[in-house]
Amino acid sequence: MIPYGKQTITPEDIQRVADVLNSDFLTQGPWVPAFESAVAKKTGARHTVATSSATAALHLACRALDVGPGDRVWTSPITFVASANCALYCGASIDFVDIDPSTYNLSVSALATRLADAHKANRLPKVVIPVHMCGQPCDMEAIRELGQEYGFAIIEDASHAIGSDYKGQPTGNCQYSDITVFSFHPVKIITSGEGGMALTNAPDLARRMELLRSHGITREPEQMDDPPHGSWYYQQIDLGYNYRMTDLQAALGYSQLEKLDSFIARRRVLAANYSNALSDLPVSLPLEASAANSSWHLYVIRVDATRSKADRLTLFNKLREQNIGVHVHYIPVHTQPFFRAMGFDWGQFPAAEAYYQEALTLPIYPALTENQQAHVVETLRALLT
Ligand SMILES: *Cc1c(COP(=O)(O)O)cnc(C)c1O
């Protein structure tokens, strides 16, 4: 089976992890800060907080921004459930903003309309979480302007998007957001096995996320309410978690980061190949916004059953039968039973739901060969024409 995505692990990656296994620290050693500094340098973010997953980083980001009961958080319905769950972990309510059918990202015009209505009803969100779907950055400048007008904070869910850029600046530099989150799950651009990172330019947010990452425990005397009893002393000053990344993970992440540019270059070649080779087929190809330069985590086409010979489900099944591991990203979050139980339902976000009926993720990952890609293209062509 040609999968839709796959990690690339090199002998150097393996050696780096083996070196950690032979060292004194499997966790809380030198590799976590080394990986954090390397990502800061790569993206331009001032502060970086490595975590056990992007889900944990999203939760820490919401906590650092004081999201709690009574607050509202908005995100896109076309994302992984974690982008919404982080608000619910904090006791806040979640809502969604429909997508732009061509970029698959949260629609800025829909956001503007919803904000104007919410302003009148006194129901504005505290935080908006734009998701850089497939690795394509959202229109962050416009979202930031709305944030300033309506007073909400911004967490970029850049789980797909390390290595992308927007207006010539790397995603993660937080120029238009309070916090940016990366995922290092194996299907993503670079991997640490499991892992994530929260990036910010605000020192207070970074300190808060570091504290909550490890139980809300501090060893800094100035944060304590009485003098240390001795050098063993620590105080728990908030309710935190164990969301730490291990040194094994950080060493792998560090090693993978060295290959980020070559991974992205390869993904861009593969995406361009698909866009050329599929241009005459009766499907919609992903549109890249002019200000954005995608990391191409996913290559998603839309199969319109009224235009093409096969509908999406038929195409999906036939490709799978031929060992081409296509996938669907994502089932709209608001239609999940857990969210329907909160009052959401089908019909609420029509652009997202129409997208879901048609979306098909084609294989894309650095080790995909030209031959394999040509096979995917030819199989698609035979099924569609
Ligand atoms: C993968 C993903 C997450 C969660 O990442 P983990 O590291 O697996 O917790 C969150 N948001 C989006 C958009 C994702 O694709």
C-alpha cells in the first residue's frame, strides 16, 4: 500500500536516539532545550515550549490565555478534533466558522460576519484558533486585524504547517498571533514520535505554559510565597499537568528539524507534479493563496460527483483496492456525536459539509517516488475519464 503520509527516518535519526538511550537523561536532560532553541531559531519565535503532543500544547495555550468557563473559543470545522477539544478541556464553549471552499481554511469573510453578529449579541469569542489546513497558512494579517477590532486572542494551529511561510515569514514566528502550535506526530512534516510545541513572543505566556507543562510546579524563589526551605524545595502554585516531551523525542525532533528544508522542498515538487498532471481531470485541485507558501502536509482534491465519472466514495474504494492509501481529512468536527450532543448538527456549516462530501487526500510524503506518484496519477485518470 502506498500510504497517504509516512515519516522519513534516517540512520542519523536512529543514532541520535540511541545516543540518548546511552546517556544519563531519558527525559529532562539537554535535548529538550536544544530542540526548543533550534525551533526558535528556525521560525524566529522568541519562546518555544516543547510538549508531549500538539493536543497538550493547544491545551496549555488555552490555559495560558486564561480560557475558562463562560469563555467562547472559535475554530474551523475542517480540522482534527484536538483544535476544538482544547477549549472544552478548559470548561469554555466551542463554536465554528465555516471554511473557504478553495483554500479549505477558515473563511475570513465568514469570520467577519459572525464577529459582527456576536458583537451585537455580546457573545464575542475570547480566542480564535485558525488552522493551517494541509499546511497552507490562513490569511493571518486579516485575522489579526479582526482580533484587534473585536479583542480576541489568536492561537494558530500549525500542526500541518511547520516549514510553510506567509508573506515571506516562517509560520511560527507569531507575527500575527499570540501562540502557534506545531505537531510532531509521525504523519506530520517532521516527527518526534509523539510531540508538539507551543511558540510565542510573549514571555509571560511562555512562563505560564512552562509552569503548567509540569504540574504547575516552580523552583523559582521569586514565584514562591515563602522562602525556599532548602535546595530541594519547590512549590505547586497552579494546577498543571505532565505534558513534558522526553529527551528521546527531542533528540529525534532535533535531528528531523535538520532535514525540514529538504522535506518541504520535496513535498513542493510532489504537489506541483500533482497539480500539473491532474489539471485536465474533472476534479478541483487545491488552490494556493498568493501570500502563502504551503508545507504541503496534505494534498487534497475535491471530487464533484456531478462533474466526474465516479463519486468520492467509489473513487476512494477503488483506489484502496489498488493499494493506493487515499484518505479523507476531515469529518467536520461539529458533526461528531460528542459535538452534536452539545447542540451542533449537520447543515450548520454548509461549505465545510460540501467539502467533506468531496475531499480526497492523495499520497504525499518525502519518500514517495516519481514512479509511485505517476502510478497514483494514472490510476486516478483511468477511474475518472
Ligand atoms: C495532528 C493534529 C493535531 C494534534 O496533534 P497531536 O500531536 O497528535 O496531538 C491538532 N490539530 C491538527 C490540525 C492536527 O492535524
